[in-house]
Amino acid sequence: MDDSLSLDAKLLAESGQGDNAPPLSVSEISSSLKRVVEDRFGYVRIRGEISGFKRAASGHVYLALKDDKAVLDGVMWKGNAGRLPFQPEDGIEVVVSGKLTTYPGRSKYQIVIDKMELAGEGALMALFEKLKAKLRGEGLFDQDRKKAIPFLPKTIGIVTSPTGAVIRDILHRLADRCPSHVIVWPVLVQGDGAAKKIAAAINGFSNLGENDVVARPDLVIVARGGGSIEDLWSFNEEVVVRAVADCSIPIISAVGHETDTTLCDFAADLRAPTPTAAAEMAVPVRAEWLATLSESKARMERSVQRNLTTAQERLEAQRRLMPALTDLLRPHQQRVDELSEQMKYAMSQNVAQARNRFSTSAGALRPSILQQRLTRAQERLERLDLPVALIQRPLDDARQRLDALWRLAQQVSPDGPLKRGYARVSSLDGDFIGSRKSATKAGHVKLHFQDGEIGAEVTESRSVAKKSMQSSSKRIKKPLDDRQRDLF
């Protein structure tokens, strides 16, 4: 038995008779398989359920497609993954397009995905419900997060397509109800990149400041016309829903028709069945509002008038209950009369008492009594032995002060300079005249000299006075001293 084994098993590999195929390396057979698979399956479409989905830091996407019997690995490179119209998740059934290839490093085959689509509306609704449950669990749809819609917004921001019937319907309805300042942020509402642009517009409105060049809206409307669930899918994207939930401005969602529902509707502060209805919810009807104000004004005026009438009636009732003015004054008038009589009696008593006191005092002022008091005072004075010097000193001091005052009076007397040859001029009435103008105005004056006075008439003209003054100034050889200036 050992001999037979030794004949079949050889230590070194050798080519047998008729064996003309050389042995291939692992890399060679892997490359051959890769070429065969890629040539045979260069483009395929595969339907399956996503499993093990993950996005690498490089941006590439790795996943597996499975059904009830088999599993196929797949990879989607960064460029194609960035253009996905939805966010893939495990459990979602999709249809992918691409080519099969092999991965020699692990001896397995996989599909390189170029395009990924949801496998029908059923798969789309499954993704919708799954994302809805996730966001609801995070509290993005909670009622306590909702903000109140302002009654009359001054500025309204609208996120929608700049073309189409939606924006026209909103603007027309706003103009009909209550003209407002509108800011339109144009965006794509479907297709590649639409969700990111919608979210960026909402965040842009939310981040506006009070002092920015663009006015910060008081209300934001996110609007789109009707369509299929696929057409409206941009408003189901997580990035849009989070932007709506985090918006610091009250927001109304008006996406699709009344029967259409998006996740954006759940996150918004208010859902409108149509874009036109959103405009109606945003502002009141100006005419109705003015009518309401007029009615409120009328009710207020009626209420004020009614209160005024009631107050007047109450005042009139109180006035009738009050006593007459004469009745209120009569006790006081009687009291005044009593006090008047008392005052007259008191004044007569005071006069009588004063007369008695005066009579008593007048009796003490008779000449004989005064002479007796003077005699007694002289006797007391004679008995006083006062030194002469004690009495003389105050008298001398008083005499000196009197002399000084007399000398001062003589110096300031207007008649003092008359002794030195001067004359004093006065009017006929005796008023002092100290200027040529006053003398000319008086016409007739008096000249007072030391030994008397004489009358004079002022007839000197201005030229004669000027020459006289010049000749007088020539005769003055030296300036007047202080004493002479004081005399003049």
C-alpha cells in the first residue's frame, strides 16, 4: 500500500503526459476572473434591500444588497454618492445600476454602483416612515416647539421657485388681503441639490440680524406646488426638516396640495394645505380688519357714553339727596352773627378798660406831681459828688468830634470856594447848574458870590465859548492840584 502511495504522490510538481497548461498564480487567476466578470457584466441593474450601509470619511459609500437567498457587496464612490437624491438607510429596497467587478484582496465580487433609486413608491414610503419615526423620536415635531404666527407680519420671507404659479398665487393673495413687504429667496424645489438649497435659504432667513441690509422677516413661508411623492421628496430630506425645526422665525409649510404630506409640514409651526392658503393664514383681510377696528371703536364709544350717562345719573341722584346750599350756610351765618355780637361787646369792654387805665395814668401826670418828681431828681443830683474830670472828658471828646464834623462841612460846602473869588451858578428856581448845556437851556441864571448874588442872561454863542475856553486854557500854566479839582 505504501508503494502505491509513493507512485501517486510526488514531492515535486511535474507536468504530466498530455498536460500542456502551465500553473497560474493567484494574481493571474484573480485578474482573469476580474476581466471576465467586468466584460460579461459591464452594466447591470440589481434590486435588493440595503444592509450594512456606512459612509466612510473619504465620502465613499459601502453597503450590501440582499434578498431572501443571497447577499451582494456594493461600493459607491464619492462623486456619485454626493449626488444621491435621498439618504440611504438599512432596510430600504432600492434599484442600483453599475458594473460587477471582483476584489482580489478578499476573493469576492461586488458591484460598483453608479446610480441608486428607490424600488417604487412602497420603498419610498418605507423610507418616509422610517425617517419620520427617527425625527419624531428626537422631538422635532413636538407641539411645545411650535412658535406663534404673528397676526400682522411687517415683512414676509418666501422660500420657493422664482418661476411658476406658486409665487404668483401667493403674491396676488397677499396683495388682495393685506399688502405686505415680501422677500423671495429663489431655490430649486426638486431635483439634485434642491434639498440643500432649500435648507440654506431657511437658515439664511433665520440668521438675518435686525441691523442687516436685508430686513429680517417676521414670518417665513416654504412653498411648492403639487406633485408626486418623488417630486416632493426634497421637502422630506433630513437637512430640510432640521432647518425648518431650528428656524428662529415662525414658519408656515405650504408644500403640495391638501392631500400631500411631507416631513416639512410636521416640523413647521403651521401647515397650510396649499400655497394660496398659506398667504391667507399669513395676513388678515385688511378690509375686515379695518371693519373690526371700526366696530371696536364704535363699541368703545358706546361703552364710554353709557358709562358717562350712568355717572351723570348717579351724580344727579346724589345731588338731589344733598341738602340745599342755604341750609348748609344758615348755621354758619347764625354763628357769625353770634360772634359779631360777642366781638362788639368785647371791644366795648376793652375800650372801657383802656379809658380807665388812661384816666389813672393821666392823673399821675398833673404839673404839681411832675414838679415834685423834678425837685426830687435835682436833690438827688446835688447829692451826687462826681469828679469834674469824669464829666469834662466826655464833653471834650464830643466837642472835638463836633469840630471835626464842622471843618468837614465847611470843606464840602458849595459856598466855600466863593471866598476865593469863584461864583456858583444856579437857575432862577435855585437848582444847581454845572454845565454849559444846562446854562444855555435855562437862558437866565443866578451868579452867587461871597457877598451876594446877581442875575445874568446867557447870550454867548458856541464859537465865542470855544475861543474863550481856548484863551482860558492858555492862561493856565500848571495843572490843578487835587484840592482845586475837588473844588470844581
